Amino acid sequence: MGKKFQQYAGPVFIRRTDHEGVQPQKVEGYWYVNIPLLGGRLTSSLMIQIADLADKFGSGELRLTPTQNIIMPNIKEDGKKLF
């Protein structure tokens, strides 16, 4: 083929840079919760429960991380005590 193959160094893993638990957002008075998921898996009933919590205590928004966790942003000060 005229080219030399490079040695395969194995899979590249994402570093654990997610912030665990409840963390402050840049906007004062707001917090986010990182919900770790084992292997990025959850049941539909658990997803509905998480969505209900996001509606009740946050802005209703949920985000996914590169490591397959869930971020629930925009939680006000009084709601963060529940997490």
C-alpha cells in the first residue's frame, strides 16, 4: 500500500470533568444538579420523575453530558435544598 500503519493505542476515554451533585451557576442565585446515570441508562418512569422535578424546581430544561449524565439547570436557591 505504500503507507505504514500506526500502532493502535487503545480507546480514548473522556476525563471525569463533570461536576457532581449541586453546583452554582454563573447567574447568582441559580444552581444546577448533575444526575449521574450508570452507563447512561434509565427507565422511562425515572425519566418522567426527573422531568417533573425539572418542571417543579427548575426551568423545565434538562441537558445531557458527554458522559451520558443529566444536568438539571436553573434551580433557584429554595429548590436546591431538595437535592
